[in-house]
Amino acid sequence: MYMMAKHLHLTAVALSILLFILRFIWVQMDPAALQRKWLKIVPHVIDTILLASAVWLCVLLSQYPFAQAWLTFKLIGVIAYIVLGLIALKKAKTAPVRWITFLLALGVLAATAKVAITKQPLFF
């Protein structure tokens, strides 16, 4: 069960990141492309699978945010990534703000991935 949950989670992570980058490119090159129906549905489905698989892994491993510092860092990282992604894709009014928040989101993702791999929080 653990390997299935882990692979599902990692697949959802990869799809989420890929779709985030693709959507950012479309924001830059063809904003109308983001109006496609599938682009309004698929990210939510992937993120739901991502969240459900994360909860599944927590239950399987009996490790929970606020009990383990590295999981708390991951949770904070995911929230920061969501906020930065929202700004980069929808809320930013200028191209420099879009790019800065996009790059910050990728940086937060990299830090979160490092914590996920090492199981060591960066700042705790």
C-alpha cells in the first residue's frame, strides 16, 4: 500500500508542477488558451489527488504535520506555492510581478522537495 500511495503522490506532484509551468507559459504567450474547459478542471483533479495521497501517506506512516517538523515545513511550503502560483497565474497585473512570483513558486517547490527527500526541515 505504501508504494502505491507514494507513486500516486509523486505522479500527482509531477503533473501538478508540469501543468503549473505550462499554464504560466500560456499566460505569457496566449492567455485565451487558459479558458479551455479542461484547464479549469484538470488542475483541481490533480491537486485533489495530490492532497488525498498526501493524507493517505500520513495515515500509513503515522506521521502528521505539527507533530513532525519536516511535514510542517512541507505543508507551509505547499501553501506558499499555492499563493505564489495564484499570483503568478491570475492576480499579478504586470509581467515582472508574474515572473518574480513564478520563480519564487519554483524556489518554494525546490525547497519543499528537498525537505521531502531529506526529511529534514530547512529552518527548524
